[in-house]
Amino acid sequence: MDEKEINHLYNSLLDPFTSYMIGHDQHLFIDQIETIRHRSILVEKLLAYYVAVIKDSSFSQEVNVLSEKYLSGPYTAVLKKNNWAKRINTLHFIEDFKIQSLSTLLLERLCKVKKLDVEAQQLIRTLASLNETSVLDFLRKYPNAPMRLYLDSFSRLDRKLAEQEIEKALAENFIPIKLSAIAFIGTARLLSFRTHVEHELQNTTTEIRIQSLKTLFRLHYMDNPGALEPFFHSDNWAERMFAARIAGVMTLERFKPKLRHLLSDQVWWVRYSAAEAFSYFGDGELLLTYFSENHEDQFARDMAKQWIILKSGGQA
């Protein structure tokens, strides 16, 4: 079947397909698609259009019924062939259409994985979209697995399952998954985990502390802001920077003296974050104006001036 014929059939099927998807005269689409020899190509094209246009459509019963009936068989065959590009595309479609019946086959393929290449990573994402939490256990075999892959896995799980897996990750000492769980709490804004994240500020691993600070910055909330105190004096510049950022977005008045001190920090990003933090306060512009003229440190005066210019709409 050439591209011209595919497009012709696609256009002729679009109206009955749309009727099917909204539950109206569903037999019309089924009757028509059953007469087409290469029907899987058309069903795939129609469903791909539908899930791209309609939000959360991957979870619809109609998508599930059509993909299971017309695509699970062809996709099983493709996954067993020696065509890398087609296998990758098929994994994406299985994820998009949530073809649950293929979970077993995909898990079997995952068990045979020897390296975490592009195909293995997409296999993990696809299985996560089918709520297979075992992919997170599989990733423990690869300590250098990218955090992005963990985050993609968490985000594809149903929210309740994701939260259960996050709790497990926070309770163990495997740094890659704990780091990723803390990061996901921030990107997904899971405020219910804020106490867990604050507890990790005491972790002896610098990476964990920095990621915890980053997540608290994204959450814009802390139960115990006093826990920030030691980070304004940390030997690690990233910890000082995030302490300043958190004090700013949470407008923590008690830390204004700390922010004034950080305006003269040896690291540019820390000075920048301290000045930015002042901009969140009601009297921040007034304070920056004062510091631009009266701060004892030249770097601090320069940074304060830059932020006054930025606030006025100019370029620093």
C-alpha cells in the first residue's frame, strides 16, 4: 500500500473514526476498517492523530479496544524482527496507546537487555507507561543510568504507584534512585513529601543535600525554614546559592542579613541569587538601591546595580 492510497483511505475513514471515538454509530467504522487489507496501518495512523490532539486520550476505552484488536498482533511481530527503527517506533506507539496485553512480551525483552542503549531506555519508558514498576528495580543494575530515565519512569506511572515508589526510594540508600525521587517531588510539586525532603538536608551526601534544596526551591515551601541556616555558610557554592533562592521565593525576612552577606560571595551565581532573592521582598528594590551605593564590597555594589537595571526593564 503506497502513501497516496494510505492518505486517501485515511481521509475517507476520518469521519466514521471520529464518530466511533465519541461513541456514535461505532459499527460504521468497524465495518469499513474490516474491509481493508492493511487495516493496522490505518488504525495506527488514526489513533496516532487522536492521541496527539485529544488530551489524556491514551486512557480512553476506544483507544484501548482498537489498539488491542488491530495493533497488538502486528506489534508483536515487529518486536521480534531485526529492524531497530521499526522496533523503536513500535515501542513509542505501545506507550501512546497503552497496549497492556504486550506487557509480558516487553518484560521478557527487558530481561534480555545487556546494555542501557536507546532501545532499552525506550523499553523502560514504555513499560513504565503500562505501570510496570519492576523497571525501577531493573535500573539498579545500572548505577550510571541517567536521572532523566528515572524521572521519565516516575512520570509515566499512575500517580498512586509513583508515590509508592518514591516512598520506597527515599527509604533506601541507593543514591541514583533517591536523587531522582527527590528531583521528581520537585518537578511534580508533590508537597506531601516536603517533610521527607527537608529531612534529607541532613544527609551526609552532598548530591542529596543539593537536590533537596533544589526541590524545596521548586516547591516554594518548607515546614521548618530554620533548617536553611547552615547552608548560607556552606563550603559548597551550590548550597549557598539555593539557600539564597529559597529565602527569596519564600520571602523569609529573617535571612535578609544572610542575603546581604552573600551579595559579596566569591561566586558570581551566589551573588546573583542573593540579589534576585531581595527582588522578591516588598522593600527589595529599596534595599538593592541602598546596597548599590553603600555596601562595603565592590562586587556586591555591582550586583545590586545590575538588578536595579534589570528590575527597571533594562539590560544588566
